[in-house]
Amino acid sequence: MDFASGYFLQLHNFFNHYLPVKNPVLILAVTLLIILFSPLLFRRFRIPGIIGLILAGVIIGPHSFHIIESTNSFELLSKTGLLYIMFLAGLEIDMQEFKQNRSKSIVFGALTFLIPISIGYFVCIYIFHFSLWSSVLLASMFSTHTLLSYPIVSNMGIVKNRAVQITFGGTIITDSAVLILLGIITNIVTGEINGAFWLRIIISMSLLLFSTLYLLPKITKWFFRNIEAQASSQYIYVLAVVFISGFLSELAGVEPIIGAFLAGLGLNKVIPNSSILMNRIVFIGNTIFIPFFLISAGMLVDLRLFFKGTNALIFAGILSLVGLATKYVAAYFTALIYKFNKFERNIIFGLSVSHAAATLAVIKVGFDIGLFDQNIINGTIILILVSCLVSSFVSERAARNIAILEKDFSKKTSEKPERILIPVSNPENIQRLIDFALLIKDQTSNEPIYPLSIVEDEEDADEKMNVVKKVIEGVVEQISSGDKKVEVLKKVDLSIVDGIARTAKAYNITDIIISYKAQHGTSNIIFGTIADNLLSKSKQSVIISKILQPLNSFKRIIVILSPNAELENGFYRACSKINILLKQLGNEAIIYGVNETLNDFSIVAGDKKKNFFKYIPVTGFEDFETLNQHQEDDLYVFLSARKQTVSHDLHVDNMPKNLSKNSEFTSFAIFYPELSKALQDGRISDMTTTSIELNLEKVRRVTEKITGIFKKDTDEESEKK
């Protein structure tokens, strides 16, 4: 006993002497180790990593073992994490899906906001006997929710389910309402309430909304289009926007987190969800800034209060019960109104019950302005832990049942995994080709993108290969900084086209993306361009890209669907990628096609009512004048077809060439669906109307070229005379 007592006394003295850690370098090292190991530990027990970080903060905090001291630098990173959470909440919201399910989302958003705040207010006033504004702010905390279980839904492949979509839309409404209410309460508590106060709030909030939702997207598009600096510069710009918006929010008299949230909404359409920039934003935030905030939130908890009596435990239990019950009631009535099944009701509950980002923001601000005490902090942390656990388990079970029951149209897709090949012989094209590939890639696919460094077998082939490979690896290094997978291939072949075709076959490629390059000369007119030969020798989907500016700087997208395209084997895959492109860019989209093709496209896009995009039916494309009415920052997307296939249309096939000829700086992309099995070994007979038109067109082009040569010689002779 004496030895044990002495040992523990020495240990106690050691901790008192060396703890808490005050050295900034050591504080950073300890915190990074916690960020590294705590999620790994808790995931073994199927507990979300966010809970592990909060519990780690509880352990190292001043009210527990007091391992580290909260320095100014730590507080700065914590504040950055709070702003970052709210910025990502606005940035990751799918605004187009919200518009499509607007009415249902509004109903659910109203229910999931009003029911929890009403019941919560009653509990706070009549059970806890809190003051008016403490009750309102604490009750509003019950209305918030964070889509913590979104990765579960995404992995199950049910993101497009109606219940999931209205939950996403409801998130915008309820979190926005709570954050605005938070700003108003903060001003009321810290200031004087009179007519001038409300006038100042209305004017300042209006200016804040105007600057973040109207001016910010325009400035950002101009920046991305005209100042194409290094990728790191774009991230620094975005980070600066977050802090500037937070500061403007403070000038407006509301909390900085509201400005960060509005900045996220403002940049929502400018930063595509699957872009390299978005990947970098999410990666850095989830790796560094947000964990610091979660740890700092845990450090606010004082576990000693739970051992001083049952009051603290009862208080935490009531908060957790109210938080869970009110969200279930909102989900129940939503399912009842729209006649959802029990699994859809449970997925709404599972997604909306988790309290994390906005909840932490509310209690942190409430604690800072003196409305909340330590008991509320402790109880709220318990609510977060319980709700996150319930959310994970309920969402996983409901999502699995929905995935089993759903007979989705997506079953028409090919069984083989999506694999995108990007052949590159000119290193100048690689950056935008990979950007485009990431944009249209299925986000549920775990397959990497395959850039192919390919050169012809010549004497200087090794030198050319090294140049191309070096550029590709430089771009790939930037992409691979997050969770994007890229596998670089290289090949030397006698023929560029044959090398691409052989590589595509060897790696089971589904889509080939190449750069459009106008090629001139008699040899190309007679023997065809690389694109023509690739379309002839390959069966995969081929996408030809001529993107001349950053993808997030386009203002309008014009889609042209070839007649009978719906009869092609690869129609669903091609339309799915076009739909992903339209949704990622989030701009105005106009779609032209015959009625049958438009109807099938709307089904693939999940837009049967045709209120998602603007559909314009045409009878044909013989006299299509839209190409002559293009505007600045337009992106044209053509769904064409290989020659001698059922949906090939000569007029649609010629549109990109005419567009490139008449408007050199207009961007476009051409999608050629994969061939059906019947056409992989042999094409339609050459004695068809389409093939005859094509041959006549080729003869006409050769004649024009020869005539032009003779005309040039005649003009030169005339000038000499």
C-alpha cells in the first residue's frame, strides 16, 4: 500500500508539474494525434468519428484531465472550424434538388422547425423555468439538424429517393431559420430593443444577403474565369471569402457563422460538388479545421457536474428525449401527409435527428453571451452523442430496406463499373480534361480515373513520353490531395488511335474523354481525324471536349439531343452523365430535342414533370438557328451518335464543327453513346440514306479543298501578272 501510494503521489506530482501543456508546438502535436487516432478507435465500435473527437475534447479539457491549455492559436483554429462547418453546410446543399421538391421540402422544413421549437419552448419555460430568450434559443437548438448520415445514404445508392431529397431541402429551411433567429437573439441580449434596432437589423441583413447571394457569385465567376492562377490560389480565395463574409456579418450585427453560411449558399452554384476545388475545400476542412472545433466543443463539458447529484443527468436525459421525440413527430407527420412508407419515414427521421454543426454553433454562442450555463453545455453534448448514434443506426437500417425495395430505372445501366480513360498526347489539355472527367464522374463509383500518356513510336518517343508524363503527374498530385483516385497509364504505339483502343479494351474502360482539336489538311479529310478513327475503332462511350474556360464560370448550358437517341444502347449512361454535368454546374439549362427523346431524357434525369430544366421540342435540326444566337459564357452539350447508327443525324453531327468554325472561343462537349452488342462487330449497311449523305458530304469537302488549292494558285498567278 505504501509503495502504491507513493507511486500515485509521484504520478500526481508529475502531471501537476508538466500539465497542462502550454507549449504551442506540443499542443498542436497532441491535438493532431487526437485527430488521427480518436476516429480510428471509435469506428471500430461503429461510432461516428465526430463523437470520438468530442469525447477526446472532454478528456483533455480543463474540467477533466486538463492535458492541454486552450491558447489563442487553439481558439483561432477552433473559430475557423466553426465558420468552416457553417460554410460547408451552405456549400454542399443541392439547390436544384431543393427547387425540384420545393413544396414538400417547405412543408417538412416548417414541421421540423416549428414542432421542435414549440415543444422545446414549453419544456424550457414550464419544466426548467428558464428566462424568455434562454428558452427561445435553447428551443431553437432542437430544430437544427446536420446530415451526419449522408454518407450512409450515398453508399446505399438511394440519394434520389423522394424522402431523402425533401430531407435535404428541409435542412436549408430549418437551419437558415435557426441561424437568423440566433442572430436576432444575440442582438437583443447584447443591445437595446427599439425601432432603430429593428430597422438596422433589416437594412444590415438585406445588405448582407445582397452581397453574399448576388454580388459574391458574380465576383467569384469573374475571378475564376479571368485569373487562372494555381489551384492553391483558388482555395485561398475561398477561405478569404469565408472570413470576409463572417466579418461583414459582424458588421451587420449578427453572428459570423451566418455570414459563413450565406457565403456557402452564394458559392453553391459556382463550385461544382465534384470539382478539384471542392475536393480540396472538404478535405482540408474535415482534416484540420473542423476537428479543432469539435475538440474545443468537448473541452467545454464539465463531467464533475454529473457526479454532484442527479439533476444534471435528469436535465441531459430530458434534452435528449425532447430532441429525439420532436424530430420523430416531424418525420411522422411528413410521411403521413405524403403517404410515405415506414422505411421512408425512418430515413427522414434518421437523417434529421442528428444534432451536430448548427447545434454546437448555437450552444457556443449562447454560452459566450451568457444565456447558457455549464449544465446546458453538458446536456447538449449528451444530446449530440445520443442523436448521432441514433441517426447512424436508424439511417443504415432504413436505407438498406429502401435499397432492397426500390425498383429503380437505374437497373438499366451496365453491370460493369465506370472507368474513365483520358488519352493525352498534348500536355496543355490535361488539366481541363481531368476537371471535366471529375465533374461527370458518378460519385458513387470507387474506380479511379485513368489518364493515359500516349505517343507515337518514333525516335524521340521517350522524350515526348517523359514530357507528357511529367505534366500529368503534376496535375494528378493536386487531385490526389483528397479522396479522388487517379491511376496514370503510359503507352507507346505505332498509332495513337490503336493504342487508345487497345488500352480501353485491356482496362475495361467505359468512357473515353479526348480533347477537340480542329485538324486541317488533305490527309485528315480523306482518312479522318483522330476522333473519327477512334469512334470507328472503339465501342466505348466517347466524349469529345472543347472547354476553353473554367467549368464553374459558365452561365448557361444548351443541350442538343440527336433524334432517336433513346434507341441507343448507351443512352442511359450518356444522359446520366449529362444530367450530372447540369446539376454540378447548377446554371440555366435549355434542352432541345424531339418529343420522344426529351421525354426519355427527363425520366433519366428524374424530372418527369419537366420543371427541373427548360425543354424545347423540335421536329428536326435542319434549320436550327440557336447556334447563331450564342452568348458569352455559354456551354453547348451535344448528344450525338456514331455514323451509321440508328440515331446518327448529319445536322447534329456537323453542329460542333460549324460552331467551332463560326465562333472559335465557344466551349462545347460531344457525347457519343457506347455501341450496342449488335453493332460492335459490324455496322449498319453502307447502302443507307445516312451513309449516302455522309459519302456525299465527304466528296463535297474534298472537292472544296481541291478547288480552293487551284483557286489559290490562280490568284497567285494573277498577282504576279
